[in-house]
Amino acid sequence: MDDLDQLVSSLTPREENDEIKLYQNTVSVACPVCENPFDDLVVCKNEETSLEQIEPLDICVTVYEGSPLLFTHKHS
């Protein structure tokens, strides 16, 4: 993962709070981990964050400048 700013410039911001930033992938950008389009990107702002899953997801994970990045893939 080379540049988070470049990646998120192609995504739609959906939510931001003290723990996360959530972006929706509305243009089918490829996941940098598995190279398949992902649904959402969750940028964790803290070292420890608890997330609730409301539907089954596959998740790819990488770290950018110390922040965990979660790329979600919804089940079809």
C-alpha cells in the first residue's frame, strides 16, 4: 500500500468518529491485498478498536503508517 490519500480520493466518505473513518467503494477500486474490488474501507484511528459486524464479510487487512486498514468484501 503506497498512498492512502490517493486511494481514499477515489472513495466516498460515509462515517467518521473518534475510532474510525469509513469509506465506500462506489467505483470498484481493487483491494490492495487480494486485488478484487472491495465494498468498504475502514481506517482505524487507534491501536485498539472494537467493530460490530452486522452481516457476514470477508476482510483483508493491511497497515499504513501504523493504522490498521480493513477492506471489507460482502458475501454475494
